[in-house]
Amino acid sequence: MYKINSDRSSSSRLSVILSLLLLLILLSGCTSPKEDNSVDSIKEAASANTAQQRVIEHAAGLTTIVGKPEKIVVLDYRLADQMLALGIKPYASTTYIGSLELPYLDNDALSGVIPLGDSVNLEALVEIEPDLIISRDSKINDDLSKIAPTVILENSDDWRASLIKMGVVLQKEEEAQQWIEQYEQKLDDARKLIAAHVKPGETFMYLRIQPKIIRLYGPNHGFAEILFSGLKLTPAPGIESIDKAEQISLESLPSFNPDHLFLEVGNSEEDLEAQTDLEMYAATSVWKNLTAVKAGQVYSVPHWTISDYPLIKENSLNLIVNELTSVE
């Protein structure tokens, strides 16, 4: 008969107990923690959710934007212009004369953006499931709002304020202000460049030939705003009193008689009727005897310059500087 060693038996029991304790500890660590449904945790979650919501006041009322929209649709190429100036490319956009290759930007500026046609199709808009729609037309706000949160940014007399408003919508207020400051610096640099090529007191005019219409623009509108308000160039006599634009006759041109004439023809590059009218005017003695015409200081202006949007303004400024400082 063998004698059992009591010390060894005690040691075995202790090992078993320790193993069981370790197993219990491991099992308790694998259990999911109890969900915190306390009042404080609910308040914190609600506060976080509220922080993601913004209420935007716009031309058609108030719109709540939740989170950061990624699929932003603009229903005017000029709104895409503002977005690009702020460093954001829209998800989709209406087109400009059937294309998203804007004539004043690099061809790839809007590459990858879904084209929606010159006039948006609401069914197509539904299909792309936008997070946010930005439009200039308050008349269709109700229809658009049924598809996605919608902000209406109508045209403003102050394009700088419009850019800042877009910055508010996109949470890019600082970038909008920086863009404006950089543009002001470009204006200052341009004034210095032009001063070396234009004599003090030389006068300027911005004229647009449309079918059967000659339109003269004042110092607070579009391209003319850059000439007169931005670059401080001298308007031809009588232009300062024009608010925005005024229709004039061919016979009245000598009363203005500018030294420099910036000339836009028609509503598009293919406005043949306006081009025919210009050829008819150019054959008259009234036109031929204008100081700007005799001096060879008539500069062609593309039709896109008419609008007051940031990248249009910047490229229009470049055009003016190139025309007035180039040496042939």
C-alpha cells in the first residue's frame, strides 16, 4: 500500500482553484460593458448632434444643414465659380452653353463634375441624391427642397458679399475673406503696372454691341467695375452718372469719345447678328473718327466678363492688364 503525500495533494487543489479564478476573470473581461443610458450621456449625444446642424438664412427663407455636405449641387455655373474660388469642386452642376469647360478657366477645372444640362432636370437631380443644393432661382425652391436641403443665393450688387455668403454656407468664411484680400492686392499691383503704359487723364469706356442695341456700362457693373472702381481708370465724360447700364445711339458716341475702348459683341461667341451690326457701325465715319479707334486702342472683350463672380473678376483683371501693358 502506497502512502499519499498530503503536501502534494494540497498543492494540486490550490492549482485548480487558481485556474478557475483566472478563467472567471477572463470571461468577465469578454462581456460587453453595460450601455450608458444615463441622463448625462443622453444630453452629451444631443449636444453633439446639435453642433452638427447649422441654420442658413437665404433668399427663400431658412435651411438647416446637417453635418458637412459632400455631394453639393449648384444650379448655375457662376455658383461653381464661387465654390472653386474657395477650393471646393461641386459634385454636380448645370452647364454653360452645354459644357462645363468654362471659357475663362482651365479645361479640367470642373473635370469629374456631373453635368446637369443648361436647365436642370429635377428627375436627374433626384437620381444623384445630393446632400445640398445651391441655386440662384427662388421660384423653384419648394421643388428643390423636396429633394435635398436647398440654399438660394440670388445675384447681388456686391459680389464680394456674395462670395462671403457662399463661404458661410460652405463653412469657408476665412477662405472667402482671404480670396478677397488677395484680389485687392492684385488690383493694387495692376494699377502700378498700368500706370507705366497709360497717360494720366486718358479716358476709358466699356461698350457692348447687342442685336440692334448699343449698351454703355457705368462704373458699378461687371467688367466696368474693374476698370473704374477697381483700377481707378478715368471714365469717359458722362459715364460716371450711369448707374449700371444705359442704351445709347451710334450718333452719341462722339460725346464720350474715349481714348481706350473695351468692346464686347453679342450674347455669345456665335452672335452673328450682333457681329453684323458691329461691322455696319465700323463702316461709319462716326465710328472711324473715335479717338480710341484711330489710335488702335479698341480691345475685344469676351462675353463671360459681364458677370460679377470671383474667378470671372480675376480673369477679367488679367485680360485688362494684358491689353493695356502689352507692347507690340
